[in-house]
Amino acid sequence: MAITIPLCPDLQAFMDVLDMAIDYTMQHEVRDLVNSTIISFVYERVYKQYTPHVYIRWREQGGLSDVNNLNATYDVQTKTLTVQDVRDDPDTVEWRWKKSGDPDMTVADIVEKGGPYSWRVRIKPRPFHQPAEDYLVRGGFIDRALTNSLAANLGGWSY
């Protein structure tokens, strides 16, 4: 015979508040941290690698380092934040689809994979998403941002 003991109302209320605080922090403070880190890695691992002669970099005005090209989605069930640079170029979308077979391939994908490019040039892959994630996780930056925000918003709570 199993005995089920319900949570006390105060504990359930605290867990609900904690869940809301985690969701808010992930969708705001952590998202902003991830965005700025990705942009930093774009500058270091993409822009600093070479100076293009075939095209002009858009940078913050629609390029890889434009925060408006960073798409963030958050799953409240799993508490998972996903941020991806979705920089696209409508002028080359059909060409990219024909060359790669992937209708969803973005300019960010091409930069990270090293092609296919629409001109005759060989540029090595310049990944920036995974290195940014590794830096944030291994450095404990995500954990600290989450812990600091929860401590500030839950009246000094900390673990």
C-alpha cells in the first residue's frame, strides 16, 4: 500500500514562485547573456578571420552581430533556452537551397559550415554557436546568472 503525502501549501506556493523566477530569468537575463556572448564570438571567430573583398559585412545592421537576428526560444517544461543566429539573405536563399538541398539553410549556417558560397572562394568553417555555448557552460556563467538573479528576486535565497 502506497501512501501519498501532498505538499504543504506553503511549499507548493514557493515552488510555483521559484518556477516563475527561473522562467523569467532564463527568458531575460540569461537570454541577454547568451546573446552578447554569441555576438562576441561572431566578432572573434568570424569577423576577425579575414576581410571580405566580395561583399560588405552588415554587422549590427542586419548581419551576424545584429541582436535582431538572434532567435531565442524557451521551453518552460524542460527549462531549456535555445538561441540561434538566423541571419538570412533573401537574395541567395534559392541558390543556397539548390546547392545544399536544405531550404532552411541560413547565412549563419554557411559561415559555420564553410559553405556553400555563391562565389568562387574557399573560406574555412567559422563556428560560433557551439564555442559560445561551451564558454558559457564551462565557465559557469549561466549558473551564476541564474543563481544571482534568483537570489536577488527571492529575497536573498541562495544555495
